[in-house]
Amino acid sequence: MIKILNIVVVVALLAGCKERDKKFLTTPTSGTINITADEALKPIIDAEIASFEGNYKKVHVNVTYMSEGEAIESMLNDSSVMAIVTRHLLPDEQAVLTNLTIKGRQFRVAKGGIALIVNRQNPDTLMQVSDLKKILSGEIKTWNNINKSYPPLGMEVVFDQPNSGIIRFLKDSLLAFNELPPTCFALKSNPAVVEYVKQKPQAMGVIDLSWISDRDDSTANSFLNSVRVMGLSIAADSSYYQPFQAYIATKQYPLLRDIVMISRETYTGLASGFMSFVGGQKGQRIVLKAGLVPATMPVRIVEVNRKPLY
């Protein structure tokens, strides 16, 4: 009987060791993790992962892109250790982690925004935020309701996904609608929105800024050459601003939103290492190069005087 008990104790100890080994399979600079992310943020996240893996040869970050809501749900259900989205957890979402005795970590790494794009045949690229609210509420349905010089085209507004973080942001920030009118509909991705707007003179696309903000990126330049980016004004007597980096830093562009990393990791492993990298100097320089605004390092704004010297 004593021998049997000893065997049971040894087996239990070995099982406990295996569980601890499973838990600590990663370090801040080694191992493999699965993360989920909002598809709208794919350009900047891909750049950060490539740099992180390039700096640390023993790490591998598997990322699955989906809608914002799906990315958070996947992290809460423990299908991924981290979600990268454009908002912090809501109280009921935080409660899911709290009930599991997981504190979780949320860290804002960048300031980005939402861009409005139109077909290159569109005669104007300026819009007031008040008109955008009327479009999203269904009050404005044709382009000539905004500007009489527009052709009498029925308006189509296209988003990236039905469960889009962009739609959620516009609902939260503009308070203009409960449900989108029939003039608005969703596709499957931000590139699909750009392609649709490129082909449809009556269309206006709503995409994340990161798809067009990096002027050194071939994909961004291809998109910029195929559509026009709108400037927004908060009022009729205000200036119009396009989503340039300087206007994001000074908060003059109206449609601004954060990029947030949310981790459920319970120890200092690879998720913590990746978060520290993105929030550190190298990661923040990638944000800066991408045309967005870093959260943890200052941005130098230079005003260029275009007046002739003589």
C-alpha cells in the first residue's frame, strides 16, 4: 500500500511539472504565441511582427485577422493570448478575465484614424462631419445633397466587415445612427473596399488609415493612386483636414482612434515581450514610419514655409 501511494504521489508531481512546463513555454524573447487582430490594422501589425521576429530569431507570432469583435471574443475564450484592436475592454469583457482571476493588460501603442475615400471621378474631396452624420443616419442619400455640383448619383457607403470596429467607432463617436441605412453595406476587407470604390463613381469607402498612411509602402501608394482621400471639417466655417500624420498628432483631423494591445497572459512570456517591443523605441519608430502617431515617444512637427525667399 505504501509503495502504491508513493507511485501516485510521483505521478501527481510529474503531472504538475508538465502543467508548469506548458504554462511557461515562452519567454519575452522566445517561443510561439497565437494572437488575433482587427483586419483593419493589418499593415501596421504585419510590420511590427516582421521587425520583432527579425530582432529575436527564436520567436514566432501567429496572427489571425478578423473583425474587432471576433478578435476580442477569441482572446476572452483563450483561443489567443492577445488581441490588437482599436478600443479597451468594456466592463463586461473585463469581468470575463476577472472571473478567471486574470488581471489582463491593456496598452495603447499608437494613435491612428479612419479615412474616407472616393472614386477619382468624384468632383470634390471635402465633407463636413455633420454631412457624414446625415449620410450614416440615411438623411443624405445622393451626392448632390452635399454639393449641387455633384452628379445626381445615388450614394453607396462601403465598410470593411459587418462586425467592423470602424462601424462601432462611428456609432460611439458620432452618435448618428442605431442601424445603418440601405445605402451602407459591408464587404470582407479594407482592400476590398478600396477596389470597390475604385470601380464605382458613386461609392464612398470607410477604411483604416494604416492602409494608405505609409508613403514608402507599395500597397499604400497603389491604393492612393486609385482613389481620392477626403478632407473633413467639423463645421462649415472650419478648415478641412486630411488624415495626415501632423493633423493626427495635433488632433485636428476629426476621426481619430487608438490602437490597443490587450493581453490575457498571466506571466512574463512572449506576449509581454511583444507588447514591450511595440511600445519601445524600435516598435514606436515603426508606428512613426507608417504615418501614424506613436503613443510613447514625441512627434516632431515641422511647418514648411513655401513662400519664395525673394
